[in-house]
Amino acid sequence: MIIPHKYILQTSSTNASLISTSSTIANIPAAAVASISNQDYPTYTILGQNQYQACYPSSSFGVTGQTNSDAESTTLAATTYQSEKPSVMVPAPAAQQRLSSDPSANPSLSQTTPSKDVDDQSRKNMTGKNRGKRKADATSSQDSELERVFLWDLDETIIIFHSLLTGSYAQKYGKDPTVVIGSGLTMEEMIFEVADTHLFFNDLEECDQVHVEDVASDDNGQDLSNYSFSTDGFSGSGGSGSHGSSVGVQGGVDWMRKLAFRYRKVREIYDKHKSNVGGLLSPQRKEALQRLRAEIEVLTDSWLGTALKSLLLIQSRKNCVNVLITTTQLVPALAKVLLYGLGEIFPIENIYSATKIGKESCFERIVSRFGKKVTYVVIGDGRDEEIAAKQHNMPFWRITNHGDLVSLHQALELDFL
């Protein structure tokens, strides 16, 4: 089933214009820039590439226009992106002085992490009834060591998708609109194919949740190995995922239990295929996906590949975490993350949908989860995340072009973020 792309298109349009930061950023002293690692922000800050002009000599990075598409195509041919410790960039003398003059700009990274084996064993020993609680317990020790949480938007920030469908990307960068829009529509078709066929989107479209664990408390832990989802009588139409009713079919106890079963299965499928989305596709569709991703990467001048440099660098830090907040419904968003090869970057518990409650409320949930002692950095392209960041007094890094992604990566390499 192919659903009109109105369901997946984000409501806010991309602001294609650059932020003018020269008038507000140029007079900020070096110590103020380095103080981003501090917890309290006396003023709201919009971060942009001009903020770090003094940190990098002009020869350290080139023009971010056309890139070597052959190299990127080779990278995209693989199903997933492997996390590697990025090579350390030698900072310019000015940057070295700033790093040494302000210790807060270069915090030491914690090397202590919980044992994966212990975590896996604890998951096996917990019952389904305590499923919601165990997720909090399983991550509590790791979360306690966090220093920074990076809150990412998805469309037009990490990937180019919405503007492919509308043709605005083709217009902005002088691409063939027929080819660009066609690639977007083909990817949209694959997204709903995975969402409908494997992630119960036909059942869950009207029962959207903010987070995959939101209905876990209704899960009784029943073994689903031989469970028939197609014949259990569940109907998502007319249900809203509300806990307000305890009788009847939709919204009742039995209905909520079946809803929870589906979200549990969604999680299992995501975890199983986050490194190999091709396992959900036929050999022909798998090859088509690889070609499509390579084509989109060429059309977008390696946008995703550039964003991945920052995502992987953050992932390599033991005291930092990437969190995704998207205005796409949760199930299609999960399909989109898998198909773009981002499953290893974003564990399913770090993915939130703001469709129902908005990004500001999502930010509140995330702060409640990770606490107020960590530093939050918001990265996005739209007004909704910018306003939410301002409301929570979080620094905001706007992404409007390739140069913003390059500057973000270099700021991360120099430990300014």
C-alpha cells in the first residue's frame, strides 16, 4: 500500500536562507565560545559556522559543493555505516590557544561503560510486565555518565527527503527536478513498504506514539513466537492509544494489550535489522535500495555522508549520545531511519516522534530522562526545534547547507561541542 506523502511530509518548511550571525557572533570573546560545555546558559545562543571562523585556517576545509560521488557510492553500497574513531584534526594555533586557555572547552571523556553482557543478561531475566521499567533501569548507569546529549532533527538536517519530494532542493541547488522528485517518491514508496509490511503501520497509523515504550506497561509479556497478529481482531482505526477507557474494544484493556504487542514486535524487528535493513527486502528491492541511496547521495552532494561524520564522532565519545526527534509519525520514522542506514546511529529508545505533542514537549521528556546536569545541543533546520531550544535555553546549531554540516564536524573535532 502506498500512502500519499502528506502523512510523512513534515509540516514546517525548510528555511533555505542562511542565518546572519556575523553581527551577533563576531564580538563574542573566545572564552564565551568555549563555554558551551557549561550547564547554565545565561542567554540563548544560535550556533553557526561563522562563530568558529577564527578557529580554522581557510585552507583547512574546502568548498562544500560537488564532491567525489564515486567514493560516496562505494560507502552507500554497504548496508550500514560502521562507527570508527575519527582521526584527530590538528587545530590551528588560534584554536590551540583557546583550547588551552579554557579547560571547560575540552572536558575529559569518561571511559567507563556498563558491561554489555551484564545488560543483555538482565534483559533476559526481566519479565514482560516490567518491560517499561526495565528500559529505564538498563540505561540508568550509562545515562549517569553522560555529559552531552545532541538532539537531532531528521529531514533536511541529517538526510534530504522532504525537499526532494517538493522539488525545493532541486530549485535551490540547480538540480534536475524530474530526477530529484522521482528519487524522493521512490524512497517514499520504500519507506511505506517497510512500514506497512513489517512494522504494522496499517494497524498503528491511528495509534501513533511518541516513543516505542509508551504502551509497554500494557504488555503482559506473552510469548509472541506463534502469535497471529493478522487474526487477533485488533483494529487501529478509531483508537488513539488513550489509556482513558478500561472497557470495550478500542481503548480497553484487551485492545491496549494488543497494541503493546505490536510495538514490542516493532522494537524487535528494528533491533534485529538495524544493521541489515536488506534482510527485510527481497534481493531485487535490496539492490534497488542501494542504487537509490547512492543516487540520492550524488544528487545531494554527499549530504548524508557529511552529516554522518558528526554523528559518528559523537557516537565514538563515551560521554555523549545522539537522540533523534522528528515530526514524522513514529513507525514511518523508524522505517526511514533503517532505510537510510542510520539504525546503528540511533537505537530505537533514542528516537522520538513529535507528531502528537510537538518538539518542545519532546524536549521536556528527554530532559526528564537524562536530567538537568548534562549539556543539551539542538541541531536542526526548522523554526520548531529552534523555538523549542530557546524555550529550554539550549544552544541551537542551524543546518541550512553543506557548509553548516562541515563547520559542525570541525567544531566537534576541536571539542567546542
